[in-house]
Amino acid sequence: MAQWRKDALIIDERFNSGGQIPDRFIELLNRPMLAYWAVRQGEDWQWPPIAHRGPKVMLINGWSGSGGDAFPFYFREAKLGPLVGTRTWGGLIGLSGSPDLVDGGGFTVPTFRMYDVRGKWFAEGVGVEPDIKVDENPTELAKGLDPQLERAIAEMMTQLKTAPPAPARPPYERRVPPPAPGATPTAAAIR
């Protein structure tokens, strides 16, 4: 919520081990702009009020799995922007209904799996490939440098050069028709 007014968004979903399916995040990132409200005093505001109209990119890596596989998969399906980094883990499988064992232990059983709207199974055990491959570099990360993030920033700077601006407020229109030639103006027309 704190970032939606930024010119561009870099969504860092690296190391996302999942737990939930991120459809709500995709809905928020993919909200279409429907209108703007011109106010007499202050800045105009957009509708819906929380919607981002600029370019977006997502950072992914091999530590992202399950919901961390679904998020970049949905991001790509919604055509929100490029994926930068390395292939996700490929562990998007549903685990539910597994009973606990008497000794306190447990086990898991995969009980559901995802396929896309074209009828193709999610690449279980493979994951989501990036659009822009940038390997992780632990040595650089230890120095405080992040090549994947730097590449995502470069991509956003390039996209911002061609991103269309928000529309300008149109001039106010004249709502009262002018009097007919030769007619005496009425009080309504004078206002």
C-alpha cells in the first residue's frame, strides 16, 4: 500500500516459500484505471483510488516455491511486466487433509495441482523461467550489491522513458449555452 504512487514498481518475490496463493496481489497490481476526479482544491485523484498505472517488474529466484511459483506465474499470465532473476523452485503443489500421526509426527500428501486456462499443467519440478536471466551472486550480495535488483532498476528506467503520462485535467467546459443573437441575456446565462 505504501508504494502504489511510485512511477514504477519492482516486486521482489525472491525467497517466497509460499503458503498462500497470491491472487489478491495480482488483482491489486492489475487494477485498471477507470477515471480521475477533479477536485476544486488540491490534487486530482484517480479511481479506483489504489491502482498502479506504471511499469512493473518482478524479481524471482530458485528459493521461490509453491505460492512463490504461483505469484510470478500469475504475474506473467496477467502480462504485468518482465520477470528478472533465476527460475523458481517448481514446488507448486497442494498439500491438505493429511492427518497427524499418533506419536506427534506427520506426513504430507499432494492432493491438488494447478493447470492454466489453456489446459496445460504447471511445470511441477521445473518452475517459472525468468524473461531476463540474471544469476544470483552471493559474493556480490555479501558486499551489499544486488545484480538482479540493479538489472530490474535498469529495466524500469528504460520502460519509464516510454510510459504514457497520466492524462492532464481537461479545461472546464461551458455548461450554459450562449444567448441567441439579438436576444436579451437571462440571469442564468449571465452566471
